[in-house]
Amino acid sequence: MIPELALPILIPLAAGALSLALWRSVRFQRLLAVLATLAMFASGIWLLRSTMDHGFLVMEMGSWPAPFSIVLVADVFAAIMVVLNGIIGLAIAIYSLASTPRGHEKFGYYPLMHLLLAGVGGAFLTGDIFNLFVWFEVMLLASFALLTLGGEKAQMEGAIKYVTLNLFSSAIFLSAVGLLYGTIGTLNMADIARKVATLEDAGMITVISMMFMVSFGIKAAAFPLFFWLPASYHTPQVAVSALFAGLLTKVGVYALFRVFTLIFTQDTGYTHTILLWVAALTMVTGVLGAAAQFEFRRILSFHIVSQIGYMILGLALYTHLAIIGGIFYIMHHIIVKTNLFLVSGIVYRIFGSYELRDLGGVYRHKPLLAVLFLIPALSLAGVPPLSGFFGKLILIRASLESGEWVVSGITLLVGLLTLYSMIKIWAEVFWKPVPDHITDTARLEGSEKLAKHSWAYYFPVIALATCTVLIGVWGQPIYELAEMAADQLTNPGGYIQAVMGEQGISGAMQP
């Protein structure tokens, strides 16, 4: 048993169960949320350190050998995602102390948050394709409940769209798993990868791979079935929006990276070309949607879609540098996008609205908040020396080296349009005077509410903004970390051998 491999899942599950057991004590649930997410973050660091030292960690349930047992597997990429899960979980737990209504806390907000974090961690660490489906469903259950807390009309409308498309995705996913098992005879991902290379009927595997692409593409909010995201992410409490924005779609992206570097590599000329144009269209449609919006969280929601395109681009190009760029961009985006939603929540606390026409004057009254917005906003647009600049630079260089001139141009254009959207928010929310219909009394009441819990609002935002600056200014260690992860993804033989042992040596793929 390898404890560091199980802890990122066991900690939030135990915290969720304990929160339910002490349902009536909201104070205890709050304290436990912070302590548990801090422990989850620490366990993620331990796991990352272990994978950097040893390469792969494998845990077999029940002491059965693979492929008969259910396995947990961690490589550097999975460990990076677990660390990010801990960072975002901790930031949201602290922010929730101030922003979450007492009614939501009484009706299971913290247990649901823990369940969601456990589902995310399980999806990152599972080595079994069916259990990946199970963890997706755990996330869907928890996220749907969080989305509907409060029962407001807009929330219910958004939740219906959210759950309908995600259930459709789950149905495709389960069907693909069934077909894959019928064809290969195993659910262990390393064993699948080992056996796929020996099949004569590559066409059937390509069909199954397309089903996985559609399913994971929906969950990642990729073109064309992305519309559930901007229809739902702006409706719940802002802490829930930020949690979703940072993590949920990235689990879909992670799954795409995992299966299309480990399993479905037999027809990359077909599958990855489709991914390339999916990436380009996702970037374009997302950024155009953002440009047309005038509601703070709707703009940010559409930009989740456009930025997903950058991540998929790294996978689609399928070169070593492109995979590095995709992983680097995932790390950058999870932190930046979560932070932007948290900033929007502070603005809402002051003015009571997310509509740009009802906002203004934040720069004059809250200059620190204005700076804290500019850091992630400019990073999202790719302004140097922040983290987004280096992520985009790596991907554009990889595109040019692959001869994808059109995609390179689209990537640059989307960056400019992203900057336009961020400038629009800056001009409307932070720079223009306070609108005449917003009274001084209303703004004063909002500022007083903010002052009561200012540390819980500002601490996560400052911490995430600091991470953004550090990733940009001291990007070399982050690049090297992404490079280690890319080395393992582009040489899947190591993963196969780590899971399958001696069985995997003969079937291990060569780079």
C-alpha cells in the first residue's frame, strides 16, 4: 500500500462523512473544510515529490495483481493535477467562510464540496477506465447538488442544461467503455494500451476513440457542445462558480490527454487532426461569445471555453513541446480562472450585481482589488511576464514547428480578443465612475459586508495572484515539471510497465 497515492481521495471522503455526521455544527464544518483541504494540498505535494523521485506509483486494491485489481496510478501529470485540486480546494474553502450563505451551509454545502473534490482526485488517479466513469458520476452528482443549492429560478434553468448534456456525455462514455471491454476484454487502462497495439481491426478502435472524444469533449466544454457551461456557471454562489471554473472542465481535458496519449495512438493522423480543429473552433467560439457578453461571470464563463481550446491544442499537435505547452497552460489556467471568479464575487459583494452597467469606480475605492483583477486578467490574455504569456508562447512555437500556420494565427487572434474582453471588464467595472443609479448608501452597505470578512475574501485572491506572478517570473521550474510530465505521456511504455509489471514489458509502446 502506498499511502500518498490514496490520501488525496481518502481525505475529502473522510471530511465529507465527518461533516455529515456533525450536520448541526456549521462552525465545525467550516473549520474542517479548511483543515481537510489543507491536508489534501499537503498530500498532493507529497505525491508530486514521490512521482518526481520514482516516476510512477501504483496501488493495487485487495492485493490482486493488475489487470484483475482496481488500481490507482500516479505519474507526474496526475500528481500535478492533484496538487492543483488541493490548491483550489483550499482557496475555495477559505473564501466560502465569508461568501456562502448560512442556509447553504445548513443544507450540505461543505459535504458536497468535499465529495466533489474527492471525485476530482479519483478521476486523476484511477488507472481503470470504468472507474474513471464512476468518478465522473461522483463529480456530476456533487456538482449538480451544489448548482441547485438555493433553488433560484436561474439556478434551476442552468442546472437542467448542465445535467442534461453531462448525462448525455455519460451515456456515450459508458457505451464506449462497454464496446472497448467487448473488443479488448479488460478495463485496466495500461492493459488496454498494451493490447490495442496487437489488434488487427484498428477501425473499431478508432470508432471507440471518437466516442471517448465526444464524451470527454462535452465534459471539457469543447466545440460544439459547450453551451451548457456559459448557461450554468454564472448561476450559483460565486464560490461554487469558481470551484467549477477551476476544476470541472479540466477533468475532461485530463481524460483527453490520458486516453489519447496512452490508449488511442494507433491513428493519430485522423483522431488528432479532428482534435486540432476542435481546439481551434473552441478558441474562436468561446472568445466571440465572451466579446458579446456584458455580465461579469458570463464573460468569464465563455473564456473558460476559449481557453480549453488552448489546452486541447497541445494534445492535438501531439509533439513533445506541444504536450509541455498544454500541461503548462492547464496549470496556469486553473489558478487564473478560479481567481477571476473570486474577484467577481468581491465586486458583487460591494455592488450587489454582476451586470457591467451596474458596476464602476472600483479602482478609486478599492485599488488593491483592481490590481488583483489585473494580474489574472492580463495573464489570461497572455501579457508578459505573467504565466499565460509563456503558456501561449510554448503552444504557438509548437504550432509553428508543426507547420500549422492557420492554427497559430487563430491562437494569436484569440489572445487579442481575450485582451479586449479583459479591457472591457476593466473599463466598465474598475475605471468608469460609479453609475448614477447606484447610491452611496448601497455601496457603503456592500463595503461594510465585505469588511466583516475581508481576510477570507482577499487571502485566497492574493495567494492565487501571487502564484500567477511566480509562474511567470520563475517559470523555469514549472516548465521543467511540465516537461517531466510530457516525457511520461509521450513514452507510455513506462506507465504500462509500472502497472502491468513483467507483463507490460513485451507490450510496452515505444516513443
